[in-house]
Amino acid sequence: MLLATLFESGVKIEHYMVLATALFIIGVFGVLYRKNAIILLMCIELMLNAVNLLLVAFSTYLGQADGQLFVFFIMVVAAAEATVGLSILVLLFRNTRSVDIRLFNKLKN
Amino acid sequence: MSLDVIFYILGGLTIGTALMVVLSKHPVRSVLYLVLTFFLISANYVLMNAQFIAIVNIIVYAGAIMVLFLFVLMLLNLNKENEPKHSPLMTIGAAVAGGGLFLVVVAAMRDAILATPVIDENSPKVGLVENLGQVLFTKYVLPFEASSVLFLAAMVGAVLLAKKEKQTID
């Protein structure tokens, strides 16, 4: 089968760990670097997907389905988060006419 | 072509498109690159024989969530001109913080002691719908039902947020 040959063909679980870490760090970098609030939400999705990739890799590695079901639940939470986050952003845009994250510190004072 | 070559090509493309999501100046292009990233991650799932997750990833992420993002971007009419500017100091700070975090995590992973892989006659079936459904509706049936409540709460929240604004306009 494909699976047995994947881990025997030289692809190690460490490769997937590094790939998932790299994707996660790109998401972190994006959250720190970008100022557009919608892109910040997209970077959060990217980080969630990096975790999903690692969960699926370990689920395959250990031959257990639990990891893949966790991915399923993460997708559920991500969908709910994107819906509410985007609707809040649309409301904020209507009030401030901008999606700049630096303008959204109004709760501070 | 052996599987490790496919893995390296897929991994490189995934990281490249993910970087383009962050670095692209145009928000709509960012969304489109993110869709491409999700397709490539799905290809990785297929490589790991997790077929159900691969299909769900395409339908839910690339299909639903990204279309929602694109829809909001086009609704707000965002383009390159009203993209917020960022200071060069923040860029350097973000790059240093991200790079440092990457180094720390990779260095920590180098010392990790991993379990031996479990590959038997059952393992090709792990990611198939039949097996996942069986585990989902026995072991994880309570979280599954709880997630429906979460969706209901998110739906009510989104409707409430959208409706409140309408009343203030009137």
C-alpha cells in the first residue's frame, strides 16, 4: 500500500514535523507582520492547518484514527471562528472604514 | 518517481505558497494563495492515505471558509491602495521572532524520542470513511454532538452581529 511505502521511502515523521513547524511559523510571522485584520484571520487558519497536518501525520504514523478525528473537530471550530470573526470585522469596518488592526484598540481606555 | 521526491516537491510548494499568503500585498491574492496552500496540504493528506480528511479539507477550507473570506474582502472592497502600511521595524521584529521560534521548536524536536511507526495490515484503512465514522460515532460521539451546539452558537452570533447593525442604520 501507499502508506507503508511512504515511511519506507525515506520520508520520516521528522520531515512532517519540520514542515508543520515551518507552516506554523509562517502563520506566526504573518500575525506579527501584517496589519490587515482579515489577513490576520487567514494566518490563524494557516496555523490551524499546520497543526492539522502534524496530527494527520502522527495519526498515520501510529496507525490510529484519533488524530484524524481531532482534525475534524479543529475544522469545526475553525469554521465557527471564521464566521464570527469575519462578522465582527465587517461591523468594525462599518464603524471605522478600515481593517487596520491598530485602530481596533478602542477597548483599551 | 518515488514518494520522497513527491513529498519534497509538495512540501516546498506548500511553504512557498504559504509565504506568498503573508508577503503578497494584494488581499485577494493572499486569499487565492491560501486556497492553493490548502489544496497542497490536501495533497499531503492523500500522500498519507488520509482520504476523508483530504476531501473534507478541500470542501470545508478551500470551499467554504475561503469563499467566505473572499466574499468579505470583496464586500469591503479592499485593494492595494487601502492596505494598511507597516513599519520596517515591525518587519524585522516579526522576522526575528518567527525565526527564533522556528529554531527553538526544531532544536527541541531534535531531542524528541519517537515511538516506532505502527504499520500493519490495518493501517491503510485508518483514514478511510468507514473506519473514521465508526470511531466518530462510538468513541467521540459526545464531542460530535457538542460541536453541533458550537455551530448553532456561531450561527446565532453571526446573525445577531449582522442584525444589530441594521437597526442602528434605520
